[in-house]
Amino acid sequence: MEFNARRYDNNEPVRIRIEGERIAAVTPLQDDGSFAALPIVAPAFYDLQINGHGGIWFGQSDLTPEKVLSVLKPHFSFGVTRMFPTLITNSNENLLHGFEQIRKACEQEKWADQLVAGCHLEGPYLSGEDGPRGAHPKEHIRPANWDEFQGWQEASGGRIRLVTIAPETEGAIEFIRRAVEAGITISLGHTAAEPDDIKRAVDAGATMSTHLGNGAHGTIRRHPNYIWEQLANDGLTAGLITDGHHLPASVVKCMVRVKGTENCIITCDASGLAGCPPGLYHEPDLDVEVLEDGRVVVAGQRQYLAGSGASTLDCVRWASQIPEIGLKSACDMAGNQVAHHFSDEEITLEVGKRADLICLARGETDVTIRLISTIAQGEICYGEIIH
């Protein structure tokens, strides 16, 4: 496979050749003005927090391997070639079932096993307070329990690589230590923690903040508070939902200035209702509403969001409009910086690198970019290559 494109990092025209699963050649082309209309080539996206799609949640009680595959497949059309299916706070039985069905789907289809780089457990060891708890069902919030978690890890086939936990939860600090020793990444989120709780969690090995600035009280003291403490802690990489609803551009701009784009990760946090039309949806533990503007909220109010309706590509588009970020950094925050944090292979436009690439057509502005094609390990999984 060969095609011409402009590099996302410096806009230079190149010819890329792919052999098997790897990039075999990246040949510069003389920029004589004839390549202005070429698509942009960039590393594909890697999203850590996708809860479902099209009315299916990874934690629902009737999940099957076929439903898992139906959720995974559309993400190639969003430029995603690696992702963490995410299960939120639920009963022990539903979590066991969800992780088991994901494992079976990965065992059933090679492409699914390649797409699922790991799983993310968001909860149930979170704050029970209104606000920080967000849309997580209160009846299933509970103290951290390593033995219980081990059951979920076994059901997943060892795929759980990321756990979001509130550090003030009973048993959380010991859980963090044991998880880190087992090679699992710990992220702080849905927390009402005091500064000392956050410091102890980082000392125990926590390295991330889950959707920083969200999963919080509607009103908090100006300082100290758990958002400032995580933002100021150099040991924490910030996960950001850049869908235009979860965080205003001014907040993202400030967070990126503090952390640097190299210490920020973009996620879409897509809910199971992503891709669904506006309306009221009755979920087993919660009524959720998809609004006309694309927001997914806890029904009956407009403040508390229940995940997003956006794709990873939507979030990259939006973030790329912030001058402190731009298209290159937005792509990196949604891809290679995730891989770097998890010590997975980073995708660069170099010979020998894994051929996980996307081709984008640029409109008048970055916000109008559209996806032309997605290549996963040398195979076209969405769209077509423009030669």
C-alpha cells in the first residue's frame, strides 16, 4: 500500500509505503505547490475511556460478545485503533459479566483483540457524594476491595490496565499500592478528596486524573480544592474531555498551560448513548437524556453530565481550535501520549513503526476536518486511501 499525504506534524508532503503491519518507507516529496490538496496523515487515536455506543453499555447485564463487537467496530470510523472499553460503577455480577463478554469478543475476533488495548474500570470505589459521584449509581458505590477486583481481572483475562478511584474511599491507598505493584495504572476521579488524600494517593503510585474538572461538585471552595490539587501535582497526567460541553475552552487552555500538552490526554468519555438520537432513555440504574446539542445528562436537570455523545475525532477537532493546542498536539494528546503513559508502542511517521494511521481532509479550519480513512496495523479498517 502506498499513498501521498502531508505530515500532521510539519505539513510536509511525503509518500508513505506500508508493508504488512509496518511502515516500510516515508519519502519526502518536493513541495512545488501541487500537493496542497493532499490529505493529512497522522497517528491513529488511542482512547482510554469509552463506555459504549449506540445504546449499548459495556456494563449492561445482557451484554454479549456480539454486542461488544457492535460497539467496537464503529470506532474505526472515528480514527481509533486502540481503546479501553470502560465499565463504570455497577454490581459485582454485572462487572464480572461485562469483563467476561469483552474477553470473549477479543478471543473471537483478532481485530477486536488488537483494538482493545486494555480495559478501564471507573468505579465502584468512588465518592458517594452528589456531584463528585456524577452519574455513577449510589447504591453500588463501596469501599475498595482488592479480592473483589481480582475477580473482575480474572474475568477480563487480565485486560484491566486502568482503574479510576477516589483516594478518600475506605481502603483506597492500600488498593492503589497493590494495583501499581500488579502493573495497573491508577487514575484519580469522581473524588471529593482533601489535599492530603491526593498526596497520599500519588505517593502510593497514582499517575493520572480521570476527566479532570468533571465528576465534581457544582460549587466548591475556591482553594484548596481537589481540582487545584490535582492540577498542581506534577505526578499526575490530566485526562480531559474536550467535547465542548464538559469543559469550556478557557479551562482547557489554563489546564494545558499548567500541565503542558505532553502531560494531558484527550478522551471522549463516550457514553453508551453516543450515536443515539435526542430523547429520554431509561437505563437500569438511571434515567438519562440526550439533548439536542449533543450533551448526555442525568435526566431532569442540565448540570450533571452522564458521559458524552462525542467521538474521539470530535474531541480532537474541538481541541485543535485552542491556540495552545492546535492540530498536531491534539492528535498527540489523543494518541501517542496515551501510548507513552502506558508504555505501549508510539506511532510515528518513521520506517519500522506500526502502521496505525489516519488520513484527514482539512476544511477551511481544523474544526471542519473529516476522516478519510483509518489504517490499523497495515489494514484499511475505514474509508479509502486516496492515491
